[in-house]
Amino acid sequence: MPSVEEARTRLRAELRSARQSGVKVLKLIHGYGSTGVGGDLRIALQATLRQLAQDHEIGDCIYGENWRTSDEHSWELLKRMPELKNDSDLGKGNKGVTLVIL
């Protein structure tokens, strides 16, 4: 298990690598905490992603609990990238993942 700072460093490196490779959407699997009540990594990485979105360093992020067809942001992404309709977490309310739109 990485520390919060190690996870943030790795997240930034993966975002850079994805951009360089032309990736448009990443699925970040950060988990939901070993106790099932929401871990430090999830909270910290989602806060980092919110800040990156505000700073326009990423396009947006969609938390796993919102990754469903009835969510406005999710639906807009699905219209642009219909292949994501096959994602195994779509509609599952998985709080252990976040989609990152680059």
C-alpha cells in the first residue's frame, strides 16, 4: 500500500504518461479502504483530481459512485466515447474507482 504522497506522485506520473500516449480517459483504481468505509488514498486522490480539474490540468473526473448513465457528466462522456458503455464498473456504484478525462 503506497502512502498518500507516493500515490499522488504515481498519479501525476501516470497522467503525464497517458497524455503523451494520447489516452483520453483513465480509470483510476484507488480502492475504497480496507475497512470498507473510505480510505485515505481515495479521499486524497479525489481531492487532487478535483484540484487538477479546477486548474485545467485534466478535463474532468467522474467518481465511481456517479459512473452511471443517469449522471449528466457520465452520459456526456458516454455519448462522446460509446465504447465505455462496456465498462464493467458502469452503473455499479463502485467507490473504489474514478474515471479521469484528460
